[in-house]
Amino acid sequence: MDNSFFLDAMSWSYSRISSFDQCPRMFDLIYLKCADCVDNAFAQWGSLGHSILERYFSQKADLWDLSQLYKREYTTAVTERFPYSRLEDSYYDRGLEYFESFSGKLADEKEILMVEDRYTAALSGVPVVGIVDLVVRNSSGLVICDHKSRGKWKSKDERRKYLRQLNLYSIYIHEKYGEWPKELWFNKFREGCIDREPFSEIEMQADIDWFMQSIDKIYKTKDFVARPDRFFCDHLCSVREDCEHSESFIGRH
Ligand code: SF4
């Protein structure tokens, strides 16, 4: 089937491309078949953390209220269940610990420039969308920061993949501020640490190439083959109710 009609109307983002990388069938179900998406507890917990950090950095919440906000909003924000009860407790406790001990500064930032900025842009004529969590300035220059709810990286490759998102944001940041960032940060709030990476124009160009080549590959894909991964399929995939590879399959498609 030729999907050009739908793909031509699409705005592209890192998360769209990485969903294709994770599983072509997931991309097809979400973006071409418009299947109903379902949430999961890990994503909801991450969204709650993001939301509280966003309110703090945009001065809509005070530092001393953050742990109370977390406690108050947890049950309405995290409505799905974690796969194991020990995870439920561990995630809740970790979030509370993070916000109770948060000093108000991530690292050595001196100025907050941008919070949760949704942008649209064009990259080689392709419409691109993104949401930048945070841009700050420290003594070395601009820093793009992404709040990450995940734990330790599984590998160097995994970390490198996530840096692609920040490198793509850097094009927008350069257009807006007229300078490249000096550093890329992951605020790993589950781990309670900042993972810093010096910005590299060479790596950014490699990531732009990856992005454009991935779009090309999606256009050429005729058969969006499933790439099952047991834990991801059963607990994380947002279209798991529509895919027979998940134990949550209920057979709508
Ligand atoms: S359940 Fe697994 S195989 Fe099916 S779409 Fe989701 S990620 Fe792909």
C-alpha cells in the first residue's frame, strides 16, 4: 500500500521516527491506522515528573510545594498499574525522594531561557515538530536539557540514540538564539543525576542524516513488520491492545 497521502500530511518528530525504529508495526498502528492509544504507568509517572518540573521552571510552582504537589497529584496522574507491586512502591518513593531533596537547581545553570517550548520548523523542506523541555545558560553557554524518567542506560548505544533528540532540537535553538548549545543534558530524575554531553556539530549532522534517511525509509516501507519485545509489547507499547504480540491484545484490528 502506498502511504504517501498520509505521510505527506505528517509533521515529523524524534518520537515518531523512534517509534518506527522500535517497531514498524507500532508506527503503522499509531500514525497510519490511527489505532486507539493506551497509557502505561511508567509513562504516566514520567509525565507527572515532567509536569511538576515544568511548573517549577516556569515559576508556576514554588520549590517548597513540589513534594506536596507530587503526593497530591500522584493518584490522579498515575492511574495505570505497574506490572509488579514492588515497582509501584519503588517509583512512588523515588519521585517523592527526588522532589523532597530537589535543591531548585539542576546543576550550574545561571539563567532559565525556555521551558516546555513546542515548536514547528522545517528541515530540508520537511515539517518538523518538537517540545524542548528546558534551555538554560551556564558559564559555558546554552544548554538543552531533557527531563528523563528512565533509569540507567542499557548501553552506550541507547544513550547515543536519546542524544539524537537533543541534537535535533539544537537546530531550532540555533535559529532562535543564533548560537549552538555548548552542552546537552539529561535530567534523569529517577536516578537523581544530570548526565551531561558536550555538543558536537558533527554528531548533530549525523543525527540529521539519520532523521532524513529514516523518513525516506518509512516512505519506502510497504510492510510494517512487527518487531516484538516481550516486556515492551506487554507493558509499554501504546497500541498493545491492537496487536496480537501483546498479552493485552483485545483484537480490534
Ligand atoms: S505490541 Fe509489540 S509487536 Fe505489537 S505493535 Fe506494539 S511493539 Fe510492535
